[in-house]
Amino acid sequence: MMTITRRALMGSALAMPAIIHGTAHAQPSAIKLALLAPLSGPFARQGELMRLGAELGVEDVNRNGGIKALGGAKLDLAIADAGANVEQVTAATQRLAADRDLIAGMGAWASSFTLAATEVTERAKLPWVTLSWADSITERGFHYVIATSPPSSKIIPAALEPLLALAGKSVGKKPGTIACINDDTAVNQANMEPLRNGGFAKLGLKTVMDENFSVPLSDAAPLIQRLRRARPDLVLLGTTATSDSRLLLQTLTEFGLGQGKVPVIAPSANWGTPEMLKNMGTTYLEGVIGVAGNWSSKQQAALNQDLLQRSKEPWLIQDTLSLYGHVQLIADALERAGKADRDALMAALLATDTTEGPAKLFLGDRLRFEKNGRRANPVPAVFQWKGGKPLTVLPEADAEAELSWPQPG
Amino acid sequence: MAFAGHIEALLQILTAGLLLGCLYGLMCAGLGLIFGIMRVINFAQGEFMMLAMYAGLTGVAVLAPGRSWAFATAMLVACAVAALFYGLGALTHWALVSRVSGARAVGTADAGHTGQLILTLGLSLVLQNGGLMLFGSSPVSIPNDAAVRSWTMEFAEGDVMLFVNQARAFSALMAVAAVLLTILLMARTGIGRQLRAVANNPIAALYMGVNVDRAFRTAFGIGLALTAVAGVCVATFYPFQAYTGFDFVIIMYAGVVLGGMGSVGGAFLGGLLIGLVQQLSTLVLPPQLQNTAVFIVFLAVLLIRPQGLFGRGVERA
């Protein structure tokens, strides 16, 4: 029979910290990333799509052995609700920034939200990766921001140029007039600023109507009536909320201008969501062209299929794809940084220059960043509704279908 | 040509304002009835409307899976949802609102207003977040063809064209019918007389044998039923989600105050006026100032008639 003596007990107690310490070394501590997304309020659906992308990204990094340079450390996602307005965003970011274990953050969807969030994260020296478009996000001299989408000033002109050329070939005449209806959110106003200041003229377009409205739109009839009188060759609809997108498209159809009679170009990912299809139906969406910061690529068909199966979404849009890419980008930078340190990570993020790994998760060949954190030579994603699905049509290397200029059918 | 354009814009905007205003009016009538009779400001009215929208969507999905009959079905479902929400209103009053209003609030320092405020605001938050958990965050609407169809009228040899959206037009007719029925109910029936008596003086009504608590319950039920009809109508042309109620609730308060606290017809006209001002303002102001125009008119009216356009000063309607 074994006797437990006082000496043996004392010895075990003394040895315990060493045993625990050894175990802690064997299992490197998790690396904490933050996701700030609107999970309540009118933009909750977009936040859900972002969360989906970030969770899938973290799951894949951890499944593949975590961060190898850090002994296989796993990623841990801290999710915060950005709510419905800038005040809620600021409060949520302040709570996140107080957590010294956080290594980096991602979010916060709307440009106005990201502008507010990065004011806080910059002070906390917390690297922040975003899909938001507004130029001002990377033009404030901040040192801890990375933006993977093309900036507002470039996204629409870069998309319009090939579209107008195609229109010229398809209908024999390049469109000469454009009508613009935008909501007054930061991103849509930022999109329009360079176009109003000579951008449209450079593209050979004359603006015959330029109206802004506040979200939510109560009735689109007065706006569409003006559009009908203005007789533009194409219309640019800049909306943030699905309800506004639907009202505008519904009223265009009602006024006999839908289904390609006046081609619709919508610089917003919400035009490609499954909700648009559920609310509008295939017929009314056919031919509508959308512009976004990221979309699915035929080059990543296998990955897309895997993500689709796991996400249970009918297709994936910018919000999910970019967040999946952001996690992979941070993981790649952590491998290069070799330590879980905010400054080292930020330096590694800025030094990213690759055509492999995370570069495959964004459209275009090469992934690198300018000094201000904005992606260098970004490529906008152009998608078009075809047979009830928003398929990537530009850039050609990533296109899942051929772009066709909408014509009344 | 330019003149024709102005006339067309005026006609189109006037039509849009009238159609939308009727629905705003119906929402305001529901809120106004509750306030007029019970003196309770229901901050959860918008969220009850949101619940009615989901109830309408479910009803239409079950009864008419296709788009072609969806709108007609939605109008019938709106009546069923109204009955359901009358019951829900009565239940909510019995379980919650009665604890901070009516006889239980008599003798409290602020006649129960603080309790009512906290209760209805709390209810609004619970319904918003509960709705998000239950129905998800995707915006949905009742898919139907009437929302994208309009009657077209031509004037001046086709120079001026007017488009009247079918879903909005039928919804506006439904709203007018619902308000007229409520006004008739209030003016011509026994329960209407009881409700008016309770609105005028609940203590005197009690002495006259009126069951004040039951009258309050009825008022709360009718108020929710009216807003539920408006919700189902709006859901036929407007995508909604758990937070949609908030988009309309400010309009509801403004309409009730503008029309005159305590008057169902006044609240309806207040809502109608808001719809008209909101749309007509786009003739002279940029569209993003629509709601600013509404509140300028709101303040101007209150400056001239603090009791609202159809209110009766300190007297209860």
C-alpha cells in the first residue's frame, strides 16, 4: 500500500508551477484578432456576412496548423457590434482598444464607421484592416490602417471605362449622358466627388441629373420622374441600404425604364446580395451591373465552392470574401513578422508584396500596399446579374461570365 | 416642354405624397388612438408594426406562394393580421401596460408616465432584438407584381405622364377604409361611446359604469390593429427587417402631434400632411432635406396652433 508522506506532498506542490509552465510553453497562447461589424441595426445583414468571412478565415488558419512562425499559435476572434451609427462604432472600438491582448482588428463595413473606428485604433496603435472604400480612410496620415479595396476616387472611373467601351461596341454609340442618384452616406459622396470634378467629362459623359437623398428613401417616384424627363443613356445608383436599392429599381421598372431600357450601374455590393434577388426576382435584376471592392473569381472556383458549402449562402459577396481574405492576409503577415507584436505586424502588413497566398483572395494579380496603407494598383470588381446570379464580369482574368451591355429585351 | 416637365413633376409628387401620406395617416391613427384614450405614448408602436410586417409576409407565403396573387392575398392577410394584433394588443395591455396606466397609475406622482416610458421603450428594444434573433438580419418584403406595376395616365398629348403605383394605390385605399371604419366605430357604436367617455374623463366614466380597464384594453388593441394593417400594406412595396419600425416611428409621433393629440381623424390628416410635405418639398429643396422640411412645417404649425391642427386645446377628444 502506497503511503503519502508530508514530504512527498510538499515536493509535488513545489513541482506544480514547473509542470504548468511547461504545459504553457507547449501550447502557445492564442493570437487575438478583433472584428468590428454592424451586427444590429439596419446594416446587420452586412455585418453577418462579414462575420461569416472572418470566422471561416480563422477556422481555416487554425485547421492548417495556426501561425507556424509562432509555434502553431491559433487565431482567436473577438467580435464586437458596430451598431447603427458612428457613436456606437466609437464606443465599441474604445472597448476593443482597451484590450491589450488584441494584435489587429478588421472592419467596420461602412466608410463612415471605419473612419470613426480608425480614429480610436490609430491612437491605440492597433493595426486595422478594412474593406471600406472612402479615400479619406488612408489619407489622414495614419500609420496603422490597411485598406484592401480600391479607393472611391478610382473605383467608379476604373469600372466605367471598360463598360463605356463595351457599350460603344454593342450598340454602336458610346453613351454620352448619365444620371446619378446617390444616398448621402460618406462612401457614395466620396465616390461622386472626383466624378463631379471633371471625372465624368474625362470619360466623355455629360451629367443630366445629379440628386442625393437621405437613407431611407420613402418614395423613389419623384426621383425617377426626373430621371425619365432627363432621358440619360445610363444611370448610376449609389445606395447603401437594400431597401433603397429595391425602391429605386422597382420604380425604374414601374416607369418603364427597367430591364435594360436605361442601363443601371450600381457601385455597391448590396446590389449583389441574395436579398436583392429575394426582393426583386430574376427578371427585374437581369443585366444590372454592380461595382464592388471584391467579388468571386473563376481562378478560385475550388475555394469558393468550399466556402459556399460551409457558409450555406447561395453565393458570396465582397463582405464575406474580403473578410476571409483579411484574416489570411493578417496570418501571412504574422508568419513574416515572427512575433505577436502590433508594430511588427503592421510593418509586415505594409511590406506585403505577393502574387500568392492572400493575393489570390482579392481580384487582380499582385497584393501590395502603398505607404499610406491603401492597396497599390487595386482592381475593382464588376459583376452583372445573369440568370438570377451576380457573376463577376471584370477583370477578365477573374470573370465568371462575359459582360454584356444591357439592352431592352 | 419645360412647363410640361414642371406640371408632370408636380402631379407625380402630389400623387406620391397622397399615397404615402394615407399610409402614414393610418400609422398615426393607431398611435393617436392609444394616446388619445389612454394618455400612453407607445414607443413600441413601430416595433409592433414590424412584427405585423413579418406576420403578413408569413401569411402571404403560406396562402399565395406565387407573385401574381400575392398582392390581393396580402390585402386579405392584412385584415387577419389586424384581428391578430387586436388580440396581441389586448394581451400586452393586460399583461404589461395596465400595470403602469389606468387605475394603477392614479395617485402616482406623474400619473404613471415614467413607468409607461420605461415599459414601452424597453418593449421596443426587446421586440427589435427579439425580431433580429427570430427573423434574422436579411431585409425581406412580400414579393408581388403590383409593386412594379403602375397605371399610366397621359395628358397634353403625351407631354405629361402620370404613373400611379398599383401596390401603393390599393394600400392607400385600404388605409382610408380602415380609418373611416375606426371613425364610424368611435362615433356610432356603444364601444365607441365608451371609449370617448373614457378619453374625456376616466373617473367620470367609471362612475357611469364604464369598465375603464376594458376600454383601455380595447383602445390599445385597436391602435395596434390599425398600425398592423399599415405594416402589411407597406411590406408589399418596402423591404423591411427587425429595425424598420424605427424608420417610421418618428413620422408617427410627428403626425399625431401635428394632427392634434387625441383625435383619430386629426392624426390621420397629420400623417397625410407629413406625406405631402415630405414629397412636395422635393420640388424646391434637395431630396435629402425631405425630413427637414417635414419638421420645419411641424414646428411652424405648433407655433401657430400648439394643440395641433385638429386638437382641441386642453380638452380631451
